[in-house]
Amino acid sequence: LRRPPEHRPHWLLLWPDRRRPHPPGVLGKRLRDSAETVVIGGGCVGVSLAYHLAKAGQKDVVLLEKSELTAGSTWHAAGLTTYYHPGINLKKIHYYSIKLFEQLEAETGQAVGFHQPGSIRLASTPVRVNELKYQMTRTHWHPTPQFLIGPEKIQQLFPLLNMDKVLAGLYNPGDGHIDPYSLTMALAAGARMYGAQIYYPAPVTGLTPTADGRWDVQTPHGTIRANRIVNATGFWARELGQMIGFQHPTIPVHHQYVVTATVPEVKALEAELPVIRDLEGSYYLRQERDGLLFGPYEKEEKMKLQDSWIRDGVPPGFGKELFESDLDRIMDHVERAMEMVPVLKNADIINIVSGPITYTPDLLPMIGPHQGARNYWTAIGFGYGIIHSGGVGKFLSDWIVSGEPPYDLIECDPNRYAHWTSVPHLCAKARESYGFNNVVGYPKEERFAGRPTNRVSGVYELLKDRCSMGFHAGWEQPHYFHKPGDDSGYKPSFRRTNWFGLVGRECKLVMEGVGVIDLSPFGKFNVKGEDSHRLLDRLFANTLPKVGQTNISHMLTPRGRVYAEVTVTQTAPGEFLLITGSGSELHDLRWIEHEAADGGYHVSVSNVTDELGVLGVAGPKSRMVLQKLTDEDMSDTAFRFLHCRSMQLAGRHTHTHTHTTFISSQVFFFLVFQMNCDTNPLEAGLDYFIKLNKPAEFIGKQALLEIKAQGLSRRLAFLTLDTDDIDPEGNETVWHNGEVVGNTTSGSYSYTAQQSLAFSYLPLHLTHAGQKVEVELLGQKYPATVTQEPLVLTEPTRTRLQKKSKLRKGASQIACLCTIL
């Protein structure tokens, strides 16, 4: 592989039309005074959103671009498109994007340069083969075309490969690449065709919120009053967010790819080569005209962040510029590529592109409305903006127009980050995520860079050396404990691994005795004020608990989907404590604040997550433990299930001290994977918590009444599985008579029942007790049986049954005595 001559400009591209000169600083048309939506940023994502909003019929859609369309990361992107994504929800984004790209030229009359030769993810180790099987298990219930293929088929599709190490491949027909510049111009043409206005150069110089929740968007050409604004500014996202007090955790990363001159063996081919992704070599490679293009992802110690932009901002005028290339930094990957594709050894490099792409700490974008500012939305942090552009534009457009997300995409919620996402944490995680692009994607994955944050509970120091910590919304939370001599440490696997026995030991201790779990990461909100009852009655489908009591309630969307599950406690008249999952803290708070503001409720909503620690005490001896710490009566008759009170607890550590503690007797429901914006509470079996006859017109009530009248087509089923050394975890395909009939939503091994369990959505005719189905795990189908009743009863149910048993026993003895007499 021969380097380019030293005199060759590093920015020279094969696509000269992508580097058109900056237009003059005049708009050429008058700026609008008002808009329904102002999209800020003219890359492929922002233009896609403008296109979709206008196509959906929204009037007064405006896009503002600071220099010219595609400036930033879009213009120099390699343009890869793929159906594949290791996550479940983002598969929908990718799928929609490809289907849009296929028809966009016919719709707009603009060529997009879309090639669909397919793609192959190469596995060259047994663990990688398992990873491919794992992903196939999670794909069969999706419309995504994806196949596990062997070496013979791989060589047929890509005859230039060295097959010495190739064991298998994940093949996605329909994958390929698209010209990012042409794609953006076609989306812009479509946006204008449907009525959107696109202005450039029109940099945003200021953002001012108005009292009614709208925004004044200042530019050198005038001010636009907007009902909402969307930050789609790529690596300028942090600077735009700073205008209104946000420090968005995004950072530019140097990404390089290499383009070769014509390769005779490539030119001689009759069909275009599929894109390959060499997982062990950590690079992608595709055909570019009659040559090849390949781009690596360096390990974290070699990759380069543009962290000076975090400190000093993006240099003025930077738009269609590139960084100096550094071939030496990626030579390890170049050598791996030459080994896998030997024709590269004799190829001439004609260009090395090194440009900025944006990363978040976890590599996923930030998509949706942002907590803390009314009607401020983000579409930022895209490391793979081309393939995300179509689907994200559609997703956000549907949400903006209908008032709720079209499907669950909570992993991309912008509110998953908060004050704990410091710059050092951001940099450490971005390095890790870039280097982890092609590492094995195990279930229950943990990543350790940038930890701990400043979000640690009061027991962290006590526990950190005695357990394996997990990361939850910035918090460190014990996953399992270990003793001296235990096989501890993080050892991920697709099968049962070192923590299997240790977790089993804990389960036994808790089920037979007592255990304490740090639940401080739970999101916690106080709601009070003269309209608190009215607001929460509107938000929750359940009736509100009385003072001193607790219940499980659900916030629904207008379509009757489950937005959140919340534990609600009325601590004093008109004062409520709401507890939600750690991963949805600000996600749920934003929904509550939005309804409170738009409805004009006189309430105070405060986030007390960091102020309140939570310890869960569980097991048959839990009341006995608490009784030793307080003079209050902790018996089940005096302190009943789903009741709460404030009391004094005396604790001993190095000193004797007393705490005023809020105690709630309850069961936490961990069913978040079974219910989300893709499901309604009736099919999830939550009827008990949904009070359709309560007087309040709660959000989603009318939709649920319609769903109930129409009848359900599927229902959540509880499955027991016959497996070996592997357990379900959720999102596996469920089969019946050789056909895909559903998917699991969660799963695990039950140490009490001594078998694997899973929840699954199935057609109604397959949900009766005793029904046999199959669950696919790592390419093998395991028998599963629908089980109607829970295998382990809750404390109140056990107590109730014990009382009934005593009554029956007493009645039997009386009957026996009467018979003798």
C-alpha cells in the first residue's frame, strides 16, 4: 500500500462537488418572522427533519444553516448504510433510512448516489461466531434482512478476501453506501417541495425563551419567533446549547479513512463488492469506483479527540475543512486490512480523509425534547449520521406532530445525561466508545472508563471493594458481592459466567433470610401545591394513594402506550413522592414538567434524586432487622403492605447515631422492558393498575377505551424454558411450528424455580397455560411453556394464603370434632 506523494493536499477528495466554495454572506430572500419549528443545522440530520416535518403537513418549517448545507461532518462522511444495529430500537431507524434512500430520487428528482451491494460482518474467532448468532437471535422478529453465512458464500460474494481466518459472516443484502452530499441536497429539495424554508448563511447568534414557552431565534438577518427549536448542529451542538445554559456532552473525534486509486482486480469484477466489516481488525472496507475505501477505529490509546474545541469552541469559519491526516496512527489496522484483502498491498493511496465526527459518552445520539427548557429539542451526537438521518428525521417529525414518540427509543433520550457528565468523564468515555466500536458485544456489558462520577451513594466507599459495581445513570450500584476466594471480576460471556453462582448465593440468602440493596439511583421527585392532586390525576392512570400509602401508577401517552411506571406515595396532604427507574429520571421528569407547564397547574416539582439515598431491605427477616433499629411496631399488622411512614432509625457504624428515615413497605416492580412506548398496559397485563372508571380524564384514557373495545391481538405471557448453560435476557425470537410468533422482553435464570424464565408478547391464541413454544438462544431453539401463575409469591400473597390455610385448618378441626361428637 503506497502512500500518497507528500505534495498532495491532504484535503483533496474524489468528490470535488462536496467542497464547493462558501456562498456570499447574503440570504437572497427575506427571513420569516415566525415559525412552527426552527431546525438549526443543515447537515443530513437537520435537513431530513425539515423534509419530514414539511411532508407531514406542518406549516412554517424553517431551517437555519450557519454556512452551507452539509458543512461539518456530513460532507466528508464515508456514507455507509446498513440495516444492522446491535440494539433493538435503532434497527427501526436504520430500516426506515434505507427504505427512504431507495425512493428519494424518484420523489425529488435529485440523484442520491445510492449503492446497495450488501455488507458482511466477518467473524474470525469462535467468540465472534457466537456474537453473530446472538445478533441473529435478536433479528428474526424484525423485518431487517439478515443472514448468517459460511465461508463459501462469503468468498462468492467477496472473491478478493483471504479466507484463511474467516469462520462466518453476518450478511445484510440491501446495505451499501450513499453520497452524503447528494443525499442532503435531495432531502433539501424535498423539504422545499413540501413548503419548508431553508436559509443560509444564517448563523444563530442568540436564543431567548419567551414566557409562553416559545423561542426568539436571533440571526444577523433578523429574529424568528418559533414555537419550538431543534438543535441539529453537529459538532457545534455544545456551543448552541451553552446559549441557554446546557453543556451537551458531545465531543469531536478524528476519524480517518483511506481511498485508493484503481485496483485492477477490483476493476475486473462484474459486480460491486459488498461492504465488509472486519470485526477483529476493527475497520470497514468498501469499493469506491474501481478502487477501495477503508476506515479504521483505533484503540482508545491511539485515537484522537479534538478536545480543544470543548475548551475554546470550534474555530470560526470551520465548515468544510479537514484535519491533517496521520497514517502512522492507523497502520496496525492498515496491515490487518492488507492481510484480509491482499490486493491492497499493491494499491496506491490517492487520499487520506481525516475529519471530525461527533461522539457522546456512550456513542448513541441525543434525540428528543430536552428537560429543563420548554420546547427545546436535540438531534445531536451522531457518530453515524448518514444512516441515522432518514429514520431520525421521521422519528422526531412524528413525535413533534403527534405529541408522543412513535416507538420506544429511550436509549437515545437526551435526558440520560445530567450534571454528572463532566468534561473528563465525556473525554474518557468517548475514547473508550471509539475504541469499542468493534469489540465483542456481550450481554450485560459494563464499560469502566470515566468511573466513578461524582454520583456515588453514601454506602459506596463501604461497599466498593466487596462487590462488582454496575453503572446506572452516573451512579455506581452493586451488582453482586464476592467473598475472598470467589471467582470475581468482570468476565462477560454469551453463556453463564463467573457471577452465576455468586448471584445464586445472594438470592438464597435473601429468599431465606434478609438482604440489603442500594437503590439510590432511582429517580425521585417531590410534587406539591394546590393543584398537585389534579396534575397527578391527569398524569396517572391509577387512582392516587391516600396519605401514608403507596401504589404503582403508570403515565400513558395519548395513544395509550406506557410512557413510564412510577411508585407514588402521598407523604402528607397534597405532597407526593414519585420514584422511577434510574435510567428514566429526567426522561420522566420532563414529561411531568411539560404537562404541568402546558396545563397551567399551580404545583412545585422538584428533583430530589441526589438528596435522598435509598436502601431496599428484602427477605422474610427484613421486618426483624428493621425492628432492631426502631421503637416503631414493624409487624405486618401494624405496618401493612404498601403503607409508608417517617420514623427514627438508630444505626451503628463507628458512632451511634439516629436518622429520620422514610420507610415504605412495598414491592418494586421491575417490568420496564415489558412496557414502554411500544406497548399498552392492557396487553402488558396491567389492568389492575389502570382505573378506566376514575372520574379524571387521564392522558391516554380515551385511547385505552378504544383499545379495550376493539380487543387485543397479543398479550404478555410468562414462559418457563428448558435450557442448558444459557439464559434468555430479552429481545430473543419466539417460534411456534417453524414460524416467528413474537419476542421475549426480558429473561433470566430463577434460582428459586431452578430454571430459566422469560416474558414474551405472543398472539392471544398462544397465551393459554401449558402452550408450547420455542425461544431462540445463540442459534438454537429451546422448548418453552406458557405458565399462568407466578412461581414465587409476594409477601402479602403468602401472608394471605397462610391465613386462609389456618382458617381452613381450624374449620377442618371443628368439623372433625363435630363428627366425633
